[in-house]
Amino acid sequence: MYFELTDHFEVAADPGRCWAFFATADNLPVITPPWLGFRIVNGKGMALGQDALLDYTITWMGLRVKWRTRIINWSPPRQFIDLQVRGPYALWLHQHAFQPTPTGGTDCRDRVIYRLPLPAVGRIIHATVVRRQLLEIFRFRRKVIGQHLGGVRAAQEDVRIKPLD
């Protein structure tokens, strides 16, 4: 089963500052909750770009999980898309989109299409653990992004997850 996660908010920072924040790999651990133990394996200090590969690890339920993503679309300062090429999901495709606002801030949108491995077991794990954790991760992310980019205003009340099948 495929799922779609969306988040939509506005930050006070202008698009240039917003893009610079998201285009820096070193900010990934900053916007990831500490309980995930996010650690960049390669790419520290790297500015992201088209076809960039980023290897990192997370800790999930006490297990160290290797994850590799590739930037498959790089369209500064409007959008980039990363695709998991190795990791815990059968599919993880994350679109980050940015638009200037009339107030001088930036409209930020996240859209993630994902699927867990082992469909029958995946549904149970999603319902009992993964859905809740993804909501926590993206809520944390929104809060921390606001702290670093001068404040955040919700354009979508909360992170949403819905099945696509």
C-alpha cells in the first residue's frame, strides 16, 4: 500500500535564505528529532545538488538503519526531490517545494510518497508504529525549521497522511 504524507507551512525567511537552509546537508540532523539518532555518514559539509548522494543512519526501535538518498530533481530555488535508493522503505520519494509569499516569506510544502516493504506486515506496522512516528518527525521538523527561519505559520493545520491505494 502506498501512502502520501503532506505538510504545508510558511516561514518568515525570504526564499534565498530558506533555500540555503534546505540545500545544506548539515541541517538534516538539526531538523530530525534526537530520538532517531540521525547521523550523516558521507556528505557532511556538502551543499546538495542534482544527483548528489547522501548516506546516513538512523536508529529505529534500537536498530541502526542505513539510508541512502539521491537528489533526482534540483530546481533552485523552487524545488528539489530526493529518492531513497537504499533504506527501510520499499519507496520513499520526498518533494520539497518553495514559493515566495507576498509578505516576503516562503511557502514551504512537503510531499512524501512512501510504501513499506512486506505489504501484509507493512500495513500492521504502519498502523501501529510508522504513521505515528512520521507525524512526530514532521511536526518536530516544522517547529525547528520555524526556529531557524524566523518563525512558522501553518498553512495546513497539521501533517497529513493518507493511503493512495
